Amino acid sequence: MPKFTRREFLRLSARLAAALTLTRWFQIRPASVVAASELPHVCVAEGSDEDTPAQILQTALNGLGGIQRFVKPGQVVAIKPNATWAYPPHTASSTDPELLTAVIQAVKDAGAGRIIVMDHCSIEPGADEALRISGIGRAVKDAGVESIFPDRFNAPKSVYTKIDLPYGRANQKIGVIKAAAEADVRINLAVAKTHNVTKFTMCLKHMMGFLQQPGLLHANLEQGIADLSTASPIQAQLHILEAIRVRIPYGNYRVCAGPETDVTHPHIVARRNTIVAGVDPVLIDAYGCVHFFNIQPQELTHLLRAYESGCGEMDIEAALTDGRLRLFKVGAPLPEQTAPPADTAAGETPEAPLPKPTAVYAPGPEANTGPAQPAGQANCQPAETVVTARPVLKTALIPLAAIIGGLSLAILNRMRRRLPTSKAQAEGKTTADPAKDTE
């Protein structure tokens, strides 16, 4: 056996103990400790009849880390409400004007340099009547922001532009509202309701309102809807699903707009006082399927296509478990979370630590670079730097394992050098061959 001095023994023991302590810290650090300081991808804010749309919205945004996570001072922000239908507020036909006002105010508070509210009204009786009856026109005017509401096919061609959908499967080029593609940030403000073609419409389908000719998407509707949430110049950075009132199916009566309210026809328009917001439209719509419409996410074809295209996750239970999806009550205190860095430069996406889903989304037209990937390999680009516990552990343990392995080899070599392999060596008559120490 080799002989070690007391000093050598203590030094080697201390090194091994330190290495083992580091290994243990990385391996058993509880996931809950990490999750408590992370920002989720989707927040569900639940209120009551007494809570205003602004209060429910603020709870959802606070849960996500605040509107400042998405909007930086001086940026151009495009807000897309549902402004297509000529029915009054509280019918779950169009965006609640009170909610739209609250969203505009939140964006103003974040310091946006320019705010444009837009939607393409492609059906009768046209944009003017839809804006007047829904109350959205008044809300936009009172807020003092810009608006672009192309009326059916009457808008000049200069309103639109062609963009590439590099990860699109049904379409690789498509006409869109030009201002939407040029904005720094796009906020998709959808309504949860039934639909007579796609069964239900939420965040994913609502993106059709950015298009020059929404009807052309019907040639391959489900995949076409999914394509709109892949990385492109119109990809939304923030999705907000309004479920204050939800239009639900009633027997064979399944329409996406009408005169019914939650007071006159509660079996058609249900009061839910909920807003679901976040960066993952697939997960938002999946939550809506289960909790508003009592169906499984895979039953909604365009949602399944978006998941298959890499636009987000639809496993609600997994998202709840790992913190990607969180639930909040209006008025209840929020758990401590890491807010985005206050000194993030304008135009940059906050580097909030988030567990990574299948995909989160890239800001701005720069996402529209590079060749389209083959079918089955589409991938949305990250809108923010995301960190998960698993890659961190892997990254940290690789050099740590190398240190421990190297230390072990050093000890072994030292022991082998000191351990006589023959009587001649024991008597000091030969020397060890250095080349054979590594064999």
C-alpha cells in the first residue's frame, strides 16, 4: 500500500469532499426552488362578476411578469382585437371594449412609442358598422391611438404586403396588413367562442385577422391556421384570450357571433370572468378546450396541427406541474417571481428564465430569414432566452465530472507510482516506465 503523509491525506480528502458536495447540490436541488423564481409561459387569471376586465387583465399580466416583459419604451405595438362582428358588447362576438381599453392603457404605461389597433373586417355589413355597434370604434377613438380596419375588399393595396412564412406547410407566402409586419410587437387579443367551421376559435385562429384575404386560407384551413403562429413577420409576442364571457355550443346552435348575452341566454353565452395570457398560443388554446368547451385539445384539428408544427405545447397537466402554466385569482397575492431586467435595451426581448416548451416565439421580421424547413421539421424560434433546470444541470455536471474524473486519475496514478510492482522495484533497482502509467 502507498504511504501518504497526513498533510497529503487531508488535502486529497478535502478535494474529494468538495467535489462530492458540488455534485450533490446540482443533483438534488429541488425543482420547486427553481420554479418559484421563474416566469411562466401562460397565466390564467380568474375573477368574479364584481371584477372589471382591467383587474382581471392586470392579474394575468402580473403573473407573466408585467407588460414590460413584452413592450419596451419607444416600440411600435400592433394590437389585434376581434372587431369583425356587428353585435353589441357582452355577446362574446367581439372583443369587450373595456378590455381593449385596458390593454391599450397597459401598453401606454409600458412606454410604447406608437400603438396601432387593427383587424380586417372581411364580412358584411363592414368595418364601420362593426366598430360602431361593438363599441370598439369608440374605445379606440377615446384612447387616442391609431387604427387600421380594412373593410372587406375595399382597402387599397398599399395597406397590405406579402411576407414569407419560412416554416409554413400550407403556405410559404401570404398577404398581410403591412403595419402588422412592420410593428415591433404584436398583441393577439382573441375571444373564446364557438365557430361554425372550426368548432371553436381562440388565439390560434384569431391570427387570421392579420391577413389580406382570410378566406383564401380555407383551402387548407387547419394547417393554414397553424402556419400563422410559426416564426414569421406577423408572429405575435403576446396572446391574450378573453374568456370574460364565452360563447358555447347549444345543441345544433354553434355560431361565432350573435345578439345573445350572458343575461338573456346564459346557455349560449357563459360568464367565466377569466383571461388566459402568455407566449404559447397552443397551450392557451389547449387550456380553453378543456376548461371552456369540455373537449380534449387534440379534438381541435388546427390546434393539433400547430402543436405538430412546433408552435407550443398542449399537455396542460405537464405545464401545471413544471410551472409553464400558472393559475391566479384576482386580488390574491402573487408568488415571488423574477421580473425581467429593468435595464434591457429597447427592442430586446427580456431574458426571463423560463422552462422551455416545444416552442416560444421570435419577435420582429428578422425571424423571416433562412430557408423553409422540410415538413416535420418546422420549429418556432425563441422569443426570449429560456433556461430549464435540466440543461443547466447537464452543463454544470459536464465540467464537474471532468474535474472529479481527473482528480481520480491523478490519485490513481500517484498510488500506482508509489505501489511496487516487483521485488526489484521495491528494492529501488528499476524505475517505472512513464508510458505505461497511462495504460
